Amino acid sequence: MTSSISSQVNTHYSKLARETNEKHSNECQKVALSFGYSLDELSTIPSGANLGVSCGNPLALAGLKEGETVVDLGCGAGFDVFLAARKVGGSGLAIGVDMSADMLDRARSNASKSAITNVKFVESVITSIPLASNSSDCVISNCVINLVPESDKPLVFSEIHRLLKPGGRLAVSDILARKAIPERLLRDMSLYVGCISGASQVGEYEGYLRAAGFSGEFLCGIGVLVGCLLMRAYVPDVLIVDKKSDLNIYKENDLLLDSGAGGQKTAKPPCCAMPQESNAKAISGDENESSEQPSEDIDFNEWVGSYDIYAVKR
């Protein structure tokens, strides 16, 4: 089952990498702006790097410095990698890791069109990454860990902890569940690749972090995050914050639309849901089983939210 889920996620995002083009740039920009990126930041990255699948801005948390090494898990077409590369400068390195060869082809093509040279891309699943232990100052990720099957999520956090140097930081934007997601939604694979039904709850995330070796004081709350990071005050070992972003913005993106009966377009779940022909394929393996409620009618904000997660390896 785990391999089947990963395969469908890979197939979907590989298709996205091949099909997204310049005509989608305005839609992708709108999504990025809604999750905290600035127009100045978006103007510095290669054309085609932003695919509109963010759920936050992990670089706002990361506190990157000149000369650091940063690793982006699930880097896609290189969006955050290119932004990180500018922050760490020529003496630093930004490494993108992704399991999709199509995404990495696009990322490398984007790199070739830019003057950014301190980047590297690695094809790998994020549960077992061919990079040295204690080699990274910061690990970032943007709306990707929720796509990892639940049984494998502990491996992701274990890998993050292994890669980080002592004192290194984890800075992740991810979609987490605000409450238990009902079975009718869990059954729908389109909602899984759309970042809904694979979302962990906050308590589960805390468990993954502790089991991986992140320990100390765990705090939640937007006031704590702003006060600590902007004022450069004491930062707890772990912060998990609901940013209260409107996830229904994904429904306005043409990338998330698919032709239904009669050629009418219907909005799909965030992060560009599976094509129409795959919507009925359920995680349970029964292809005749799917969500009883059309995904365009679901208020994503009821079930999940965009969260920022920050942790330090002690």
C-alpha cells in the first residue's frame, strides 16, 4: 500500500512538472504571495521554478546565513532552492531532493537559465537520502511531508535529524489536520495527492519530532513565533504554528481545475489534485470507492491548515 501511494504521488507531480508552463505563471504567483512570499523574492527565481504548490514560506523561518548548507526535501522545480541559494551566497550550497525525475529535469533546466550556481539536485525519496550525516545547517520543506505515507513519516524526521549538524535547524511549511479526517475523505486518493487526507495532526507531528531526537521545549502559537523570530529572542527547541491561511485559494488556480461532465471545469484539492480519471481510486485499493462529497464542495480550512514547524537539533 505504501509503495502504491508513493507511486501515485510521483506520477501526479511528474505530470505537473511536464505540463505546467508560462501561461500558469500568474496563478502560481497568486498562490505564492498568499503564503508569504514577496514580489521581490519571486522576481529573483528562474521562470518556471514556481509551480504554485506551496503552503507556506519555510525560508521565513529558516534564518539562513552566508556560507550555510541547506537541504530542501521535495524541492520540485527548485522554487525554494533558488531562493535559499541567494541567501547562503556563493560560499554556501542549496541542495534540492526530489523523487520525481521529471521535477529534477525541470529544476536543472531552470538552473541552467539562471546565474545561480551554488545549487545541487539529488534524485531520492526523502525517507532515505544519499547525503552525509551532520552535513546540513538547515533542512527545509514546503507542503511535501504530508504526501509521505503515514507509516514512513517517522523515517523522514529521522533523516532530517541525521542530516543536521548539532545546532542545525528544521524549517518546514506543511499541511496538518486540525481534527480527525473522516473516513469518507481518507478513502479518496485525489484528496491524498491534493495534500488533504495524508495530513498528520499536531500531536502526531510532535511525536515524530520527539522520536527522531528533537527534544526540549515544544510551543505553539503565532504570537510566540513572531516574538521569537522577529525579535531574535530566545527560541524554543520546537515551534508548531497554525498560520490561519486560506487553503481554499487553491480552488481559484486553473492548475487545479479539471474537466468534468460536459466539459465544465471543477475545482480540485490543493497542490494540484489527480487527473479526473484517477479521482475514484481510493487509498484502500478499491477503485470504485471515493469521497461521497465532490472535492470542490469541501471547505479545506475545516479539516486542515497551513502550519509552520521550526526545530533545533541539540
